[in-house]
Amino acid sequence: MAERLIKDYSSPGRKGYSLPPLDVPDLELEEYVGNKYSRDELNFPEVSEVDVVRHYTALSELNYGVDSGIYPLGSCTMKYNPKRNEDIARLNKLSQIHPYQKEEDVQGSLEILYKLKDDLAEISGMDEMTLQPASGAHGEFTGLLIIKKYFEDKGIEKSKVIVPDSAHGTNPASAVMAGFDVVEIDSNEHGMIDIEKLKEAVDDDVAALMLTNPNTLGIFEKDISEIADIIHEAGGLLYYDGANLNAVMGYARPGDMDFDVLHLNLHKTFSTPHGGGGPGSGTVGVKEFLKPYLPRPVLSKKEDCYTWDYDSPKSIGKLHAFYGNYGVLIRAYSYIKTLGSEGLKKTTENAVLNANYMKNKLKEEFVLPFEENNLHEFVLSGVKQKEKGASTLNIAKRLLDYGQYAPTIYFPLVVKEAMMIEPTETENLDTLNKFIETLKTISKEIEENPEVVKNAPHNTSVRKLDEVKAAREPDLRW
Amino acid sequence: MDYVSNTNKERNLMLKEIGVEAVEEIFSSIPEKVRLDRELDVSGGMSELELKNHINELAEKNYSLDEYTSFLGAGAYDHYIPSIIDHLISRQEYYTAYTPYQAELSQGTLQAIYEYQSMIAELTGMDIANASLLDGGSAAAEAVLMAARVSRKNKVLLSSGLHPAYREVTKTYGSPKDLDFVEIGLEDSTTDLDELESQLDDEVAAIVVQYPNFYGSIEDLERIQEMKDKYKKALLIVVANPITLGTLTPPSEFGADIVAGEGQSLGNTVNYGGPYLGYLACKGDRKFMRQIPGRIAGATEDAEGNRGYVLTLQTREQHIRRAKATSNICTNEALNSTISTIYMATMGKQGLKEVADQSFKKAHYLADKINELDNFEVVNFDNFFHEFWLKSKKPINKLIAHLKQNKILGGINLSRFGEEKGLLLSVTEKRTKAEIDELVELMGEM
Ligand SMILES: Cc1ncc(COP(=O)(O)O)c(C=O)c1O
């Protein structure tokens, strides 16, 4: 079932494109730039249009998307990506505009961006947003640079950022990129921040605590107000990793929990498609006192005109050559306008309902490491199954045999054999039940015939792939 | 409307299963103090028809390249995009999939990345390429951070011929590190090589130049290589527009260690600046392989010995290494790199060359014509590819306004970057002789 490489379709002289004939006088590049700068050979495929269409269609058939079925990757919020948003983002009047057109030429787009920014600020409880960061990690980096700049501006030296052990890997990585030392603190037996350990870790060298709330176990940090006070009293700031906003939208706002800075992944909560790993958007929100440090340029409104304001001397600078992932922002705006406040709240409610239903149905079969209430996602442990010979990695692969995608298994690191499950609101009772039944079936298989699970997958286009070989003998190109 | 399909009956059934009366009970784990006690103030609830009307009303206010003939470039180019690209990437299997964490059910994405890496490596002449970075600016920045790690040096020489926005992004990324940025000025329209030479010393981590540079000129990479070679640790980073490499000698031939930049010109719409894709290619020794940022796909075998693809060398990445990762990047620009892959395949060996060639020739036709006019002078007439720098005796803004009245977006006023004066004009294969002639005629009226 393997599909060959596009280069293997190649036949000398074959073409898959046509351009109008050159209608200006000819000029030899070599004569103009000299043969030093004129390329000899480009070893690219020579294929027809049909070859290209067949090949990339064949490749697509080896993939699984949200439209294929449930995609319960915890922390990734793989909800349905509305088709109408795709149409809107492709409107010529919106997409065929150049980033260096004058502001007066693109007022329609700027108005959309401005309204989106306002809506996101209202939803998250922040005072101002920047749309520039192109991913969640990019947003974290931006937010942490803002914090750094703020303290520098105040003449206060702070070198540490606290990150809970349940945090996503980008949190510590971003903190280091922003020039901080990372202090990791362990969760308590309820899967939450251990207040005593937090107090021990906090001193006046702490610039920020990065927190996901609900955390990556899906559990809301009930002591959030106390946590915020501890950090603020020590002179630090509170950073919110907004990957999990789908759990609280319309019910609670990070801004009201006293977070000072946050990022939101529009490619999660706000339904923009993941594209097989990107593009995304990691818009950043801040409280009033941090506004001067936002990346340049800042979108502002003067009378009835929208403009990019470059005049911000305290800004951390630019993180993207232009204004961010505009096409993603258009889709997110389209989504928010479709739902409105009522739809957003209903979204949260059903995301939470679906997750809790699944947890209830599965907690007997697997181990539930934390009894706490969870919101939009939950984490099970496969330790029982592991004892019988099959790891969660095996379970994940076996799920693929049943035509369903697997939960997140590479984190959170605080749970052994973790399976982080996030069904999202766009799944319904039928698809949830099907997934639950499949997991139970696999668990039964592990009792009766563990080999079939350990050697999974069996029905996919390739069998289990050798990652060790891939890393030891890198074959990264043809 | 919304995208919830559970009915009330089903919801009640689920609530019963969970053992609560109402959904609010589940939310009781959120302390009252931080719960929102009002509805969000977010308008919406639109049907598809209302939404489309609303958006169309706003979109009407834009002046799009659909109705205006564009000579704008500076990092975002209006090239011809074959129809098949949007059809193919609109297949849900590509655009609604997540990062290929479960490789066996993501072979389409993974093989597309492998093909992308192969063609980017071929185009730049480098050994390996990653799966993409966020955009051209961040790719330049990540290349500099990578060079500092590889060389263990901290002085970075940035050519003023590097896009001003890329320079700014690079400095933002570099600000938390102990990096010493030195900007090298221009002589005419290319990097001042005497100044570059005088700044080179044993502390240099990287020289960063753009090819063709921001003003469209081709840097003397041969001389830059000679200078760099005197310092063992210094790396050469070339920020190249990949479309021009259809006919220009690949940077590898001039000793580039890292080639990075913006991949938009390979099949992506201008889209007001994003989403685009950053690309990064480099030498293939272990030293580089260990320090390259971002995802990489590699070929391997499955349990039955059949060829397949996985994400590999992941011990560089945040989800494994956390604080010790080479970069924090997680989500990248996968769909845009798929676009570029399909573009490179479709245009192929001849097409990429023809696009570069036609862009070059048409830009030169325009420059020749403009140089005949009294009020204008092409600054880099003797050295440019498909973008050039124009000085005008007439006020630039007046010129731009005059052209716009005639449905032409006639270049970018360089004053917006606060460094040089004049106009930056870019020509792609999409422009016709008639459009170019009209531009020249209107300029003549000034
Ligand atoms: C909790 C959390 N934080 C941060 C991120 C990083 O987001 P991105 O992949 O957009 O960089 C993710 C996504 O994987 C996440 O789940």
C-alpha cells in the first residue's frame, strides 16, 4: 500500500505546469550576473499535473483527520473545523492582500482583526491582545519576553520561572529561550499545585509562574486565588497557558483569576484546522500595566480608521516579519461570530460533559490516577494493562487498527502510562460510545491475547515503525 | 449556530451516567470567586448566510490584488499558484490532521514532509532541512541561535541588506541571550565588505546575509566566503528567497552553513503576511543535526521491513527535552510546507527555473524602461534580480497615490523601514508586458 516518492514519477521532459510565453525582451542571466551566480542544475521532479494530483491524493489517503472520526488527543482540542470558515478565509478580497499595502487599502481586514482582538480579550478577561504570535509556543515566548522587559524596565532583576511538572514541554523550553532559569515543582496527590512546595520555591528572584488551568490533567486549580496571591506578593507575575480554554470559556476567565499574561491557541479552542502540524496562532493577552511591552506594531483605532502603531518605545520588538498568521485569525473570527457568547458557553459545557461521560465509562477498566473533578479532559493510566504486557503506546497503536485516533500519551509526565483524553464538544454520544467500547475491547484483548495488542497496528498502511532505526541512521531526504 | 450535536435527551442521559443533576455541578470545581457571573459580551450567533454577508461587507473595504496590479514584494510575492494546490490541500486528510504523533496513521503528512525536506535541501544545495519554522523572520532568528550554539561564539554580524523586519525579529529572539549584534552597513546596494571584514574576529558566531538581498541585489557571496574562511568557528547564514534559486547558484556553493528564510513564494498566497512558512536547511554533520530546531521527518522501516516515515531526532525537541530543547517550537507551518511541496513538484525542474527566469527578465524590462524616464533612477541597476530600488525626484507618496488611482500598487515606500529613501519594486512572472508598460507610462506622467 506504500506510495512511491514524487521523484519516482519523474520522466525527463515531462511538465505539469504552463506559463504564458515570455512577452518581454530576452536577457541572459549568465551575462548579467556572471556564470558564478547562474545555477547549473536543479534536480527536481519532472511530472505531469495528473501525476501530482494522483500522488498527493494517494498520500492523503494514508492520513486520518478530524473529518475521518474522533481525534481524542488530550491538550490538542481536536474539534471539527467548520467548512464555512475555510471559504471565508479564501475570499479573494480577504486573502489577496499584501502585508505592505497601506492601511487605508486594507481597512476591512484590519477591522476584522480589531474585533477579533476585542472578542478574545473579553473571552479571556484581559485588557489588550496581540495577534502576532504564530503558535502556542511562540505566544509563550512572547509573553515571557513581555514579563522580562517589564522587570527590566522597573530595574528589578529576576531570573527564575516556575513551571509545574504537569506542564506542556513548550513551557520550560520557552522560559529558557526567554532567558530564564526553570524551577520545576511537583504536583500534589490531587494532581494540583502543591501550595507548600510553591511557597518554598517562591522568592523575590521569581519572575513568573506558568500555569495551565485547568491543568493538563483536566483538573481546575481550586486554590488559584491563593496561588496568585503567593506569586504577586513575592513580586512575580502569573502566566496562563491557554491551551485549555475550551474548559472554561463562558464560565471563568483567566483575567479574573488574576493572571497577568496569557496565550490562546486559536488552532485549538477556536477551531482553526491544525493542517497536519500547523499553521496555528498563539495570540497573547496582557493586563493594562503590560501594554507598553507588547510586540510591534500594535493595532489601534483612531476615529474610524484602523492603523498599525509602530510607536511603542518599550515594546519587546517583533516576533514575526508581518502581523502573524492572518489567515488563521480570519477563521477564528468567523468561528466566534458563528457561535456568539451563547454558542461559546454551550461549547464549553458540552466539551466538559463529553469528557466526564467518558471518564465515568472508562475509570473502572483503567486506572484513574486522580479522583478530582475534571473539566474538558481527563487522564487515565494504563498501569494495569502494562502489568499484563501492553503499554499505552501499544494501546494507542491498537486503536488505530479500529480506525480511531489515539489519546495523547507522551505527557503529562506526572502520570505513568498516561492516556490523556479530550473528546471535545463536537463528538456526540454515538462516537463517544464507540470509542469507549473500543478501549474496553482492547483492554480485554490484553487479557486474552496481549500479543495482538503488542504487535499493533495490523491494519494500517504500514505496521509499527522503527523509530530507533530512524534516529540511528538518519534518512532525511532522497 | 454551534457545532454541538448532542440532543437534550442525550445530554440528560449523560448527566445521569455521570451522576449529576445539571451540568453546572461539574463546574463546581471552579471556585465561586473566579467564576464568571454574567454572560460574555461577544456578539454572534450568526447563520452561514448572515456570517457571509457580515464578512463580505467588511471585505468590500479592502483593495485586493484581484483588482489591483501589484508590484509589491519585500518578503511577500505575488507568484502564479497552480489551481491544483488548493484542491489538494483542501483534502481534509491533510488540513484537519494533527501533528503526526501516530505515525502509522499519518503517513501522508510524514511523506509530504520528507519530500519537502528533500526538495528544500536540493534547492538550497544543503544536506538536510527541517519540516518548517514559523515564518521567514523567525527562521532567520532560529538560524542565528543555532549558529551561536554550534560555534559557541556570540558575535553576530547582520548585513543591512537583510530584511529590516527579519533583523528586528532576530534581535528580539537574541535579546535574552548573550549575543552581540553588529549591523554592517551598505555600500551602494550590497553589504559593505570592508566594514564586514573589519568586524570579523574570533568571536564571530555568524555572518548573516540575504540573497538576493532586501533591495534585490546579489551579494558577493564568493568574497564573503573567503573572509569567513579565515575564522574557523564563524558560520555563514544565507537568507535566500527560494524562488530565485530556480536560476541562481545555490548558497551551498559559497560555503553557506545554514540557509534559511521565507518559503511563501513557493505556492502560498500573499494573505496579508501569513500563514507563511520558515524554512531552514543546513550542513549534515552531527554537530548541525544535533542543533537544528524544529521537527524533522525521516524514513525507516516497519515491523515487516516496509518503508515508512516517522518524526525523528526528537531528542532535540521540547516534548522530550523540555528546558534543554534546541527550540521551543511545537506547532509549525505544516500545511504551508505541504503547499510548497506540491508547488515544487508541479513546477518541477523546468517550471521553477522558468518562474525565476521570467521574473528576472520582466523586472529588468521594467527597470530599463524606468531608467529612460527623467525623474527616476534605478539605484541598483547593475545588480538586481527581480526586485529593485528606485530613487525619485518626485515625492514617493504622490507617485504611489497616482498609480493607485489607476489600479496599480506601484511598489513599497522605503521610508516605512526608516533606513533608506525611495521605492522598492518587485516583478514576478505574473505581470504582463502591458501591465509593465502601463506602469511606466503613468510614471512618465509624473
Ligand atoms: C498545554 C499546552 N501548552 C502549549 C502548547 C503549545 O502550542 P503550540 O503547539 O501551538 O506551540 C500545547 C500544544 O501542544 C499544549 O497542549
